[in-house]
Amino acid sequence: MTQGTAQVLAGPPAAAALLDEARRRAARLPHPPHLALVRVGEDPASVSYVRGKAKKASEVGLSSHVHALPGDTTQADLLALIGTLNADPAVSGILVQLPLPAHLDPAPVLLAVNPAKDVDGLHPANTGALWNAHEGLRPCTPAGIMALLAHHGVPVRGARVVVVGRSALVGRPVAGLLLNADATVTVAHRATPDLGAVTRGADILIVAAGQAHLITPDMVRPGATVVDVGINRVPTEDGRGRLTGDVHPDVAQVAGALTPVPGGVGPMTVAQLLMNTVIAAERQHAQPEVTGELVR
Ligand SMILES: Nc1nc2c(c(=O)[nH]1)N[C@@H](CN(C=O)c1ccc(C(=O)N[C@@H](CCC(=O)O)C(=O)O)cc1)CN2
């Protein structure tokens, strides 16, 4: 039972709209915004994501450079590169691809990025701004989810939203963005007893738990909007593997609307990164003093 009745909330058209806006706004700036992509090691998924980000950047008129560091790069060398990129006025945005190899501690690395260039929105200055509803750069997947819902006309204001997952990359920041948009937000996680009782209360259910098919049809209110953020690679007979989400395909029989995996939230992450780079470049153009090492 994989063919359902739920409306498909497709990512590509929403991503295309965001990319069009990024292209238009970038063209108004005196110089193309520049995105520095930092990757450490050769994790195949990270190699592919960073390559995709650089390709999309050039499609919307941004310049980019991939700083590919060897897998045995030290914390000090990585921090030194970030310092150089912070101080370079030609660099509009800096993204450090995650996860980093196990010997590197991501917290000081994210803290080292100038918040004005933090196009991943993960510096505490930006996460604090998010939770206080102040201006700042927003994390890409959460902001992409909000743009996806808006593109497909899903109202958030006043909705009961349940977020499953509390990661720094998705669960926590998307909860903050939803609160700022006047939703009533519940965050559930692995210690939540009777998860189904919580998720059945959702008008909008956002699942970023990293567990394939965690959400089954009995856990979804009929007609609810379900956003599947999971990207799980499951083995196939040909050995190539297949992507599947955190939401069981049969949920399409119950939900009113559902994001597919692939082709749902994923493309929004990259589009939002490029939009963030344009926003960062616009602010730096208006306020050149924040581009150096002054702002932490
Ligand atoms: N510094 C960051 N690291 C990571 C982030 C992030 O936002 N910032 N997010 C993820 C990975 N990611 C981007 O980096 C990402 C994941 C998925 C997609 C995507 O378009 N997925 C496609 C399927 C792609 C495939 O076939 O493999 C889809 O869902 O349709 C883009 C970006 C972790 N790291």
C-alpha cells in the first residue's frame, strides 16, 4: 500500500521559487555573493551535498569555493581556515559541512564562524536571535520547511504542530521558527512516552528523528499535514541502497498532505542556503563593518 491520497508537498517547485528570488536579489548587488564551503574528509554524502551546493550556487549567479580539507585535519588548522574566511571581505557566507570527522569538536568550529557570515544559522548568536525572534540568519532545513509550507499554502498560524526530534540542525530551530509564526508547538523526542498519543494531536507533524518509518498511519490525525525530514539509506538487492523517510509510506492513506522523500524537504535545504548567502551579502553591503572580525 504505497499509493495514497494525500496531497504531495513537492520540494522542487518551492525550491525553484526560492532560487529565483535568490537569483534576482543577487543580481542587484554590486558583486556576486561568495559562498565558502568547508568540507573535512571524504564522507560520500558530504562530498555529494557540497558538490550540489556549489553547482546550485553557480546556477543562481553566486560564486563559491570548496575548501576540501584532508580527513586528518586538526582542530587548529580548521579554526585557522575559518579565521581567514572571516577576515576576507570577499567572502559573504561560510558553511562547514556536517558531520565533521569524529576527532573534531563541532561546537568551537561553529562558534568561530562570524555570525554575519554564518549562512548555516548555527552560531549561538543566530540561534539566540531565532529564539528571541530577532533578525539573524536561520538554519537552512528549518527555514526551508517554513518556505515549503508557505509555498503550498499550509497555514501555520494557530496550528497545533508537533515536532518529533530535538537536534540542533532541525528539531530545535524549526520549533523556534514555528513559535515565531504563532503556531502552538510541542517537541517530542526519544524519551517521550506514548509518542502516538502526542503525534495524533498534530494538525502539522514534522518528523526529524533519523529513524526510518518511525511514524505509522495510526500515529497521524486524519487530514494532517506531515513533513518528513528523514533521509535514511536502506539496503537494496542491487547494493546501491534507497532513500526513505522517517514516515511510513502508508501514512499517505491518512494524511491530508505529505512531503515525499526524496523530493521534499531536501531540495529546500540547498535553496535556503543560497538565499541565506544572498541575505548575508545584502546585510554586509549595507553594513560593511560586520564583514571583518569585529562581530562575534
Ligand atoms: N552544515 C550542514 N551540514 C548538514 C546539513 C546542513 O543543513 N548544514 N544538512 C544535512 C545534509 N544536507 C545538506 O548539507 C542535505 C541533505 C539532503 C539534501 C537533498 O536534497 N536530498 C535529496 C536526496 C539526495 C540524494 O539522493 O541523496 C532529497 O531529499 O530529495 C540536500 C542537502 C546534513 N549536513
